Amino acid sequence: MVSIGLSAAGVARIRFAVSCLWEVAAGVRVLREPGRHAVHLPWVRRVRPRLAEAGLLGPDGLLWQLIPAAPGYFPDFLTPPPAGLNPDLAAELAVLRATPAATVRAQLDLGPGDRPPAVAALYADPEAGLRRLAGEIEAYWRLAVAADWPRIRVLLDAEVFARARRLAEDGVAALLNDLHEWVRWEDDTLRIAQRHCAAPDVPAGGALVLVPSVFVWPSVLSVAAGDAPQLSYPARGVGTLWESPAGTPGALAAVLGPGRARLLAELAAPTAGGELARRTGMSPAGVSQHLTTLRAAGLVTTHRQGRTLLSVRTEVAEALLAAAG
């Protein structure tokens, strides 16, 4: 059990962030034990051969050796606190490479047993080892994540939007107690039920960072050390990430037209126009025109998330889809 103190002042400093490095670390865990992450099996089957060919999954891979199967400990320096909602792999890797040598060695000392050669080399020369690690992460990202990142990013943006709305409507307690079955906030303390976690309890946490993740599903991961404790939890909608596009109710298509009905079927969560075009095969201009019509009819609302416009169907649209189903 990890306990992170969250007084009223601490609650006021809670923030969300999206992180490339969290997706890398959690993704390696998925690859180590695909059976524990059945939702991601289509992804595993697709990327494992190319990662193996690149030597990233074998005994010589530093990234692979640093991240054991659950519930084994992996060093906190692999996931430094992300800056915000616009993840940048290069910026996160710059923070990783700047990790002090003493921090690297202290966290590697928490690992059990003898160090594999790649990890021993990192311990002996942290500066060179971190450069190697950053290079492996860049290769992993290019081979396993980059092609899917736009759709992953849309899902993570939708998750942050939904949680922010929950916070506004129902308050902090409802937000925190709805993140995951292992997470509970009570008596000014956030308790995370990780029975095998080696991290010490944190009686007075700093600015807690909530990091939604695709690959952390179905569990949670936490970093309790440092000034910014982190909790990475599964974003909602992960189960649909690798699915084929949904069908369109015929009755609704007859009323709205097949294009607009298809878009409504896809808009269960806030989604960007580019992602809608990819899913449906429509042109971006066609998607934009349909969304304008649907907004005018009160069936879709649109908001800005950073540089991206996200659209989601309204309660009126939900009722129409339910009736047509």
C-alpha cells in the first residue's frame, strides 16, 4: 500500500499530464506479459517482431532489463514528472538524460539480485548509460508507438477532458475515487493498493500528477518519491483502441445521412477531426462540414484542447442513437 498525503492545500495542486515515457515504460510491461494485458494483444502481435529484430527485447537491451514484469520495481528516473498536456518525447528524454548520477545509482540499488551487464554498465557510468537508454527509447518509440500515437493521443485528451468535467461537476473526492478500484482518497490521504510496491509511504505529498495511460491497463503505477508524486492510471476507452470502426444504425443514417450518422456513432468520446477522417475514410473537409451541421442541430459540441479541436455528441444525440439502435 502506498499512501500519499493530500490535504486541502495538496488537493488544490493536483494536475493532469500526458507522458510519452509513461507509455514507453508501461508498454514494455505489456510486452513482457501480454497475457495480463489482453486488450493490447493486437498491438503486441504487430510490434513484437520488429522490436525483437532491433534487439530491444533481448538480454542486451538496457530498456528491457530495467523494466521487469509486474510487480517488479523499475527505477523512477524512467518516468520523470511530465510537464503538461502536450507531451514531447525529446523534452522528456532531455530530463531523463539529465538525471544525477547519484539518483541513478540509488534507484538501481533498489533492484533485487545481480545486475545484468547492460544495467551494470549504466551503474558504472550513468552519463553514458543514460545516453544509451535515451537512444533505445527513441528506437522503441519509432518502432512500437509512433504510428499509433495520434489515436492514442486522442484517447488521452478525451480522458483528461472527461475527468476535468467530472471534477467540475462532482468535486475532488468523486474524481479521485473513480480513477481505479485500487485508488481511494479518504482522511486527506490517497491510498494506492499496490501490495508489492517497494516505495515508502509519503505522509505529505507534493503536487500530485495524474497521468492517464493506455498501456498501464488494467492496473495502476505510482511514483511516490520526489516533490511531485505521480499516479498513472488506465484511460477509459482503452478497450476500443485497437477495434475496427463501429457500424452505423441504419434508421439514423436514413434520417441524417450516412456520413453524419457515422460521425455520431464515432463520437462517444471527444475526438479530433483528423482522427474522425482516419476512422471513417472521409476527407477532413467533409468531416468539418458534417460537424458544422451536427453542431447547428445541437447533436455535437466542440471544445479546444491545446491546439486541437475535439468534438463529442450531446445527450440529444445519445437519445437518437439509443432509439435507432
